[in-house]
Amino acid sequence: MNETLNRLLVGMADTGCTKEEIKGAERLLETDNFEELTKYLRRCRAGLLDEMHESQKRVDRMDYLIRQAEKITRK
């Protein structure tokens, strides 16, 4: 496998992709199916975005709790 493709797999690990996701990409690379690889990477990206949105909801909830605690403290 050439260096560029190897860096792609390492980059997936750096973004937090699971071993299964990385192996899926590797299978597509081995068959030179770059169009499907791009689609696959976009699905992985969508999963990361979903995680980010869930994290943002938790942060927003924590901000709300902090504001509520500050109101109690000011009384």
C-alpha cells in the first residue's frame, strides 16, 4: 500500500474511527474502490458529526445547570 493511502488509514485512527471502520476503509483501498471509499468516509464523518451534536447537547444542558446553580447562589 502506498504512503498516501497508509496516511489515510492513520488519519482515520487519529479522528477516532473504530478499528472496524478502518478495516472497512482498508478493504475498499485494497480493491481500488475509491468512489465507495469516499462514500464510506462521508458516512464515518456523519457519525462523528452526530457524536459532536450529542456532546453539544450535553454541554448546553450543563450550561443550563450552571445558570440554575448561579441563580440559587444569588438568592
